[in-house]
Amino acid sequence: MEYHLTLDDNKFVVYDNENKMKSSFKDLCTRVGCSIHYLNEQLQHCFTTDIIDKMPVDCDIVQEMFDSIRQIVSHMRRSHKQSKLFRKLQSYSDSRFNSAFYTMDVFLIVFDELTGILDRTYMNDYMLIDKDLLASVCLFLKPFEEVIEHFSCDAKPTIYKVLLLRQYLLKHYKIHPDDHDGMQQIKIFLEKRIQDIWILQDVHYITTFLHPSMKNFHVNPDLQEKAIELVQQEILKRQPITPSNTFTPTTTTPARTNALDSKSTASKGLLSYCFDIPKNDLQSTSISYDELKEYIALNVQLTEHDDILHFWLQQKVKFPILFSMVQDFYAVPALNTSIERLFSSSKNTVTDKRSSLGAEKINKLLFLQKNLTLLKSFDKKKSIEGNTDEVKRKMIEQPSSTISNVNEGQSITTITKKFKTNEDDITLSDDDYEENDEVDLF
């Protein structure tokens, strides 16, 4: 390939869950589905699809309401009457994430204003819309928008957020007794679809465990056991390239381990097995790692605004193998929209007039386009630092110049005084000459 890209099991490919992309990357890589595409596709089916995978969607109530809203929005935009509204109505678009939420949310804001603007032909559609149901749907969809915003950050790691935010949304589907029938249909459909379609992968478990504030899996403690097992397997792969004194593995018979697993699962549950195992049980586990156990016992809590990469950079010496895992796995994005933007940028870069650009030049141009704002900020910092140094230099030079000016002024004053004194002396001597002349005359 022109970019000299080689694929193997250690390479991660984030794809948009389309069949063509699935068939393109079958082997020699680890495929990771785009989390936003998983979520957005189910929201689209909820409001616009009747049958999916040969199964009925059964969201008739909200789909009828959404169809009426789309017709009114389309009419208002064509007739140019939305200038009379407080907010500009938003059309629905399949290519925009959570577009149904934007359309309905703006429509809800101007709902009462439409009565005096709509034509009679669209008043029937307007009267069919239940405002309370519309408000409930918008309130229900708002957390989806927040989740999408979390995933859309391309300046910081996002892969570790996938598991916990998915669990958060699954709890969001809980049906309440006072829910509208339309809301119950939405919750039932989305809960089933996300559980069946949005499948978690090993990288999601590992990266979540490697965040010190998420390693206990309080959102769903049953998942912690699988995460620890995956981390142990990854440590085994990386152990030969590390110093031999980093870990002290001890092995026991598999039969004892299986018996322990079944006993703890049946009597205590997975949460107790992960956190509250007695010391004698800990000694009989299949493989024990000092580094892993020390990390589990680490009592550090990071806030949402703390830099996880900076934390692991500080722990590089203490947890060398876990640090190497963070380097590899945290580089995997949770979505592929940034790659799609690069494809669009490359299309604009390689034109009919610039068709002979090489791969290296295209790569550099795309890098500059993507990081132009960041590079400008660096340039501004340098210019500010340069201006600061210049101001300091002027402030240092100013007192010396002032002193020299004062000295020059003092010397000029002295010369002036001396000059005046000489003039006085000359005047006196002239008078004396005059007096002498007078004496001579007499």
C-alpha cells in the first residue's frame, strides 16, 4: 500500500458498522465498532423504521408524532415563515447524529408560537401532536446527546468511556408506572437493540479497568471479573519483555481454580469474588501479579477533568506493564468520525489541479489542516513570550538610559553654570577697566 500500512492482530481498526467496512477488514487486525454509529442507528430506527432485522419496531406512537413534526418543519422552511419564530426550526437529517432530538427539541421551544403562523392545512397535524409526550421524549433523548458529545472528543482518550456510558444508558431505559405508552415503546425497543447490537469488546473492558476511578465497576460490578482476567492475559503476553523481578507468578491446579470460581459465584456473587475474597482464597488463585494487585489496592480518585494520561505518566516506573497497555489501548478512539473528516479533507486537498500529490505530502497537508488551530496557539505563545522578553529588555534598559540622561543633564547644567560664572567674571573685569580709564582721565 502507498502508505506502507501493515495489519496484524495488534492493529485496531475502528469502522462504522457498515457491511462493506466489515468485509474489508476481516483478518489481520482487531476490529472495533464505532460507538456513536451503534447508538445513532438505533435512534434512527426508533423514529423512522417500521421493520428492522425482520422484526417490527413497535414505536408507532412516537413515529406518527415525529412524522407530523417533520411535515410542519418542512412547510415552515419552504414558506419562509420561520423568521417569525423565536428559534429557527431544524430539519431532520440521517447523516447527523441524534438529529431527531434536535428537530423535536427546537419544535418544542416554539410549539406555542406555531398556532398563529401555521396554515389551516397543517393545523390537523399540529393538533395531533401531544406536547407532554414531546417534552418527555426530548427529556429522554438529552442524555444520548451528552453521551455523543463525550465520545466526540478527539483531543483526549475516549475508549475507556464506552463501557460505563453504555451501562448508564441501559439504566436510563427503566420504565416508570406513569410513563406514556409512547415512552414505554421507545424504552423497550432501544434497550433490546443496544443490548443485542452494541457489543462490548476486550479493549473496552481493559481500558475501563485501567482508569483508577473506574476499576471497581460500580455501574455494573459483575463486569469486573472479566476485565481482570483480560488484563492478566495481556500481562502474560507482555511479561517476557519486562524485568524478571517485576512479577512473582505462582501457579496452582486448574481444578482448584474452577472449583473456587463456581463456589464463589454460587454463594457470594461476582462482586464479592472480585473485591471481598478472603486472604486464603487470594493465595489460591491461578496467577497472582504484584503489579496488578498493587494497582487494584491503589486508592486514587481522578475527577472528570483530570488528565488520565498524565496520571499514568507519573506511574510509569511503578506500573511499567500496565503503562505499556495504556500506551497501546488508550490510543484507540471510540469512534471513527475523525477519520471520516480526514477523508473529506483529502477529497478537498486532492483536486483536478493537484492530482499528482504523493502520499507523504498529502499526509503532511492533512496533518497541518487538522492541527492548524493548535499550531497557531503555539505561535501565539512564542510571540507573547517574545513580546514579554522585549518589554523586560526595555524595562532593564530604561533605568540606565535615564541615569545617562540625568548625568548628561547634570553635566550640561554644570557647564552652563561655569559659562555664566565666566561671563560674570568678564563683566566685572570690563567694569574695572572702565573705572581705571576714569581714574586716568582725572
